[in-house]
Amino acid sequence: MSPVMNDPDPVPRPLDRLTLRGAPEATALIDRAGVLTYAALEDAVAAAAAWLARQGITPGDRVATWLPKTRTACVMPLAAVRAGLVHVPINPALRRAQVAHILADSGAGLLVTQPSRAATLVPDDVPATCTVVAEATVPLAGGGMAPSDADPAMLAAILYTSGSTGRPKGVMLSHANLWLGAIAVAHYLRLTPADRVLGVLPLGFDYGQNQLFSTWAAGAAVAPLDYLTARDVVKAVERTGATTLAGVPPLWTQLLEAEWPAETAARLRRLTNSGGALTPRMIRALRQQFAEAGIYPMYGLTEAFRSTYLDPALVDAHPDSIGRAIPFAEVMAVRSDGTRAGAGESGELVHAGPLVAQGYWRDAARTAQRFRPAPAFARSGGVAVWSGDTVTEDADGLFRFVGRDDEMIKSAGHRISPQEVEEAILAGGEAREAVAVGVADERQGQVIAVALAGEPMAEAALRARLRIDLPGFMQPVRYAWHPVLPRNANGKLDRAAIRAALSGAD
């Protein structure tokens, strides 16, 4: 595949105007309820936006959604911003403690969810200023509010992402961030109105949500899917005629183990990957299974949406590369003294340009740590995201990921805070101390292992409680009990020694 030749339109627009990108009679959404054309999508956004405007919340207020990939979940990101509100999508895999944190931290005035989910919350989980409504009450037809003329610099969404310490933090994204991210992805993936994108990733993630936005930016059709097994994905590709599939390495592992009818596999024209690196072995397997598909390795972070992609034509020659900057992004490898790293020299990945988010919601201290002035040599200027990740850039401008400077755990595409796992463990008193680390796993990328100070007989009760308190992707899979945990010379928990011991355990 040859590189893209024409530059994409750099002018941002109000996010809700994505409904106007497709032909009115063209298919925009394929779900269990049927097919939604672009004209019907516009009608649904207008109706939901008008309903939101009648709920007693004022422009700038936050509206949260805690839903699987229903039609309402797909429409609300555009309806909320059309009504002048800020959308806060909550991962449907999260449990009540995490949902309560997001509701309180965001100050959401409205939570749209399902009765079965709302029933899992206790009164203290929902702030007094937040109203819980069932998604069935949100109208998705009948017209209402016309497309907005919002300033593209206005806040449009807060996406919660885990850091290495503490609870998830809200990343503030503007209309411009989300619009230009959609245009950029649609452009470098070469999406056309004839494409159908199977959306299997959670809509609470920037990667999953962008599948909606980039598809609609191209005037194409998206088919959101909540799946249980790889076989569900295979069937959905056939049922929807999907041409495009985005995933993370653990999903590719499952899909490569599934049985694919030859004609179904041949439907796919593009496979995109983020949330962890594809190994050369996996790339070869994907090539063999999906011979008609271009493979797009990518690197991204919620604070700047996405930074790089590798053109499919370069994948075989550079299987360990994360590629070059996506449209609108300026990506650099920067030395600790702020100068540009030389070819092949390690440096921190720094991302500048209009995709950079507006910072962390109500967290000036952490914003100042991550969002800092761009390096003096940068073309973009302004504020950049200093990722904390180490990369190298070769003489051809291709980047390679080296490692993370923080202690984040990345399992099955999820970013997990060790501290959040540790706090959940200690909340019940089964252990006196706890250290959580990520250890390598062939299928998941990493799994969670914990070292605990306490009595092993408490493990069964701890496991049972964590199954209630934490979502499945945050469950530890390995427990190591000790009378006391090792400490360093300063008397602090020796996390390096604990990590080495857990990584070397059987």
C-alpha cells in the first residue's frame, strides 16, 4: 500500500457535526436494533440532545454514560456536546467503587445507565447532585436540536485513564481534539464510505470511541459489538460484512486461535493494533490468516489520543517499529536536557500539536507534570505531552518503543494502576501490606501478581471480595504471601525486589 498523498483538512469543527459527513441515505450504524442511516443518526443525535437540554443541567455540566455498546451509548457522545454538555463515558466493565469515583470526581449531573447497573450502586455512590436515569428514557427519534456552532476549543469529553499511582484521572478533550483525531485516523487508514468497521473495543477508551468518530468522519458504517468469545467476532465479521477490525494483542491471540472460514477472513482489509506491541511471530500469523488485510501497528496515549502509526508497507521490514507521527501530530524523542535525541538514541517520547488534550480534570499538579511546554526545537510550540515512555527514532524517522518509565500494568489492553489494586486489597483487612506488579504473560501481555504480608489462609476471602470490588481485568492472578515484605535501606517497600521475585516465580 502506498503512503497517503493528500493532506487532511486541519480545520476543526464541532464534534456533533460528524453526523453530516456521510450521505443521508448511507448506513452509519449497524447494531442489534437494525441499521441507522446518516439521516437517522442525525435525527437521533438531535432528539437526544433536545432531551438532555430539558433535564435541568446547564451548559458545561457533565453527563456520564455507563452502558454497553447500545445505540444510546453510540449516540450520546455527539448528543451531549450538541447540548453544550461534557460527555463522561464509563467503561461498562467497571464496578461500583470505580463508578462512584468517576461520578464524584467529574461532578456529573446526570448518569445514563441501565436499571440492572444502577441497582448495583448504593446511595453513597451517587452524589446528591447527580440524577440517575434509565437509557430507555432517552429518545432517539423525532428531531429536536440542530447541529451546534460550538467553539472547537470547548471541552467535549472527559475520559478516565489509570496512572501508576492513585485512582483513574480524567483527561479533558476538546471538540478539536476529538474531531482532528477522527479525521487523522480516517485519513491514514484510508477509510471510504464503502467500509464497515467492527467496533469491539470499549467506548470508554479513546481507541474504542474513535472507532465511532473516525468511521463517521469517513462517511462509513460502524458495527459496535459486545462479544464474549472470539467466535462471536468471527460471526460478526460475516454478519456485518466488516472490512476493518481494531484490536489489542490479547484479542489477536484469541482470534488467531479461532476457526475462520476463508471467505470471512478475506473480508477484512485492515487490522489496527494499539495497547501493546505486536510480535514478529504474531504479525506473521496475522499475515497468514488475513492475507487481504493491511496491518497497522499504532502507539497512543489518552493524553494526546494517538501519536504514531506504521504504514502496512513497512511492517515486514520494521516489525518492531511503532511508525511515524499521525497527521496533525509532532512526535519527538527528547533527551533529559530537553534537546532532541540523535538517530538510534533513547529519549522520552514527547507529543506536540492540536491533538494534545487540555490536561487532567481538576488536577493542576498532575497536569503540570505531564503537560509541559514543548521542546524549544519543536515546530508546534505550545503545550506538549511528555509521555514518560522511552523510544528511539532511526535515520528514516521511524520510532521504536523501548519501555515505560512508570509502573503501570498493561493487561489485555487495559492500563491498570498498581496503587488502585493495592488499595482495594488493603480495604478489607485480609492483608497488612500489598504490592501489585505486572508480570509478562503470552496471552494478556501482562497479568497482575501481588505480594502480600499476612496469613495465606485469608486468600480465599480476599479473592471472593475482590471479585465483587474489582472488574475482571483488575483481578490478580498470582498471590505470594509473606510474614513481612522486603524493604530497602530507607525502610520503604522494596518494589524492585518484589517485582523481580514475582516475575521469576512459577
